[in-house]
Amino acid sequence: MIKGVTKDIKYYVVIGVTILLYSFFYINRTVTDVEGWDSFCIELMRNGKMIYRDFYYYVPPLYLLRYGIVWILFDGSLMAIRVFGILDRIILYCLIFYVLGKFSDKKTAFVVTILGYFFYNSLAFNNYGDYTQYSQIFLMLTAIAFAFAYNVNNINTRKCYMYLCIGGFFSLQCVMCKQSIG
């Protein structure tokens, strides 16, 4: 896996730079409702309140815990949350490129990845720093781990089980950061 990533590093860099530059057009021009109540929930937790017991929270806890770490480390900066959202987005689209690159040539995978990013950003619910892309990263990692398990199934049963366990771990993380909506 690492060998293929280092060989195509120029594509990953261009994907990252494209997402970074495009994101700065509107990163500080929108205010999402998610940032308000998540920040409030983090402040409740900092004051000793327990999630689900002392206050209501609408999704599983993993996203809020990750949000809380960034919130506390950067002293309540909403911009830090959004910058971490951009990093999440870069990771997600690099993973998408990696998977698409396994099924087609790298140039086609690159074009499809970039076009997919622009189409995805045209959606109204797309927010940087939101839990949506965070759960999608775990979903992509699950798919990659299960694909590796499928590829080594007949060669090495021990590796197959290892990849299945890793995929199961990532799918659990996906479930623990976003509720099912369909």
C-alpha cells in the first residue's frame, strides 16, 4: 500500500492543495448550526456534565469527543474546527483516489476524484468540521480493509482475519460517530 502511495504522491499533493485552496473561498463565510450546539455540549462536559445522562445529544459520542479535543486544544476556536474539517476532507478524497486508482488508470481516478469533490461541495448540507466526512473516512477505511481481506483470503488466512478485524474496528468507529439515517 505504501509503495503505491509514494509512487503517486503528486496526485495526492494536487488533491490536497485543490481542496485547501477551494475551501478558503468560503471557510469563514458560513455559520453552521452544528457548531453551535456541539460547542455548547463540549462546554457542558468541561463543566462536569455527562453526555446522555445530564444533557441530550443527538448522535453517538465519537464525533463529539473528537470535536471536544480540538475545541479544548485550540481554546474554543471555530476556525480550528473548520481547519480540521478541511484535513478530514483531504484524507477522505485521498482515500477515494486510492480506491479509484486500483480500478482505473491514475489520471482518470484523479479527474473523477476532483470532480466528485466539486459535486459534493455543491450540496447544501456539506459543512467543514461536520461529522459527515468524519464518518465517511471510517467508511472508506472499512471498505479498504475488507478489500484487502478479500485479496489475501486464499493466500494467507491469518492476514485475512487481521484485515477483517481492522475493517470491523473502522466500521464500529463509523457507527459511533454518526447515527443511521437510511
